[in-house]
Amino acid sequence: MFTADRQKEGKLVSESSIINRKISLFAGDCDPNGIFFGGRILQLVESIAKEVADEHSEIKCVMEGIDFVRFISTAKREDILLCSAFVNRTWDHISEIGIKVVAEDFRMLEKKNVLYAFFYFAAYDIDKNPYEVPYIIPQSVEEEKRFAEAEKRRQFRGRS
């Protein structure tokens, strides 16, 4: 339920962010060439995005959609995959969670970007009424950029 007191409460991005969480994949998550299936990576990062949304909202959230997914490069069986997830912006009962996955090749000491995605989660109370989530307080230049870009994506979706 939306309340005036709840609207006054804001949270810092860092309060619910996940930074460099290792993603555990197995041999069965790869094709015969040792390349991880993109769908499996997306499935795992969705659960990380949900964890961030739940933590920020202080209530269980449900995924409403994925606005954008971009696979930049492949991830191989030898890679260590690290995921970072942040609340970019909130609107009423909706949160946009940005995800970034990086692959580290420990033998070559190289890093490469694997995936970027934006997930949308909605918060509902026990009676399935929209539950207003705390607004986000960006502090860094990067957080302010993600905050502004989230609003542009929202406006674009509104026209489609």
C-alpha cells in the first residue's frame, strides 16, 4: 500500500547492490565447444536481480519484464563469471535493476564484458496490492547516469 511515510524514505544504491558475485556454472551449462549457454547465464542473473529488488523493496518482488539484454562476448568453461547488480531507479512499486556480467580468464589475466541487462520488478503486498518501494538516492556520477538513463528507457517503453 502506498503511504506518505514510505515515499519519504530513500535508499542509497549501495544498500542493495551486489558487486562481483561469482556465478556458478557447470559443464552441462556449456555447448560441445565449451561455450556457456546464454540462456543459462540469463536465468542465473535474473535470480541475482530479484535478490537486489527484494532487498531494496524490503518485500518479495516479481519480475515484470526484461527491457534490454545484450550479449557482448561469449563465456567459456574456463572463465570465472562475476555479476554486479544495482537498482538504477524506482517508480511507485517498480524497480529497474541493471546487471553486468564480466568473465575473467585467470590464465591470461584478462577480463571481458559478457552481458548487460535491465530487469523490471514489481512489489506487491500480501493482498497483491502495489507496494511502494523506496526511491533511490544516486551518489556517484555513474549512479546518476544510470538513474537518468533508466528514466529515458521508461519513457521510451511508454511510447511503444
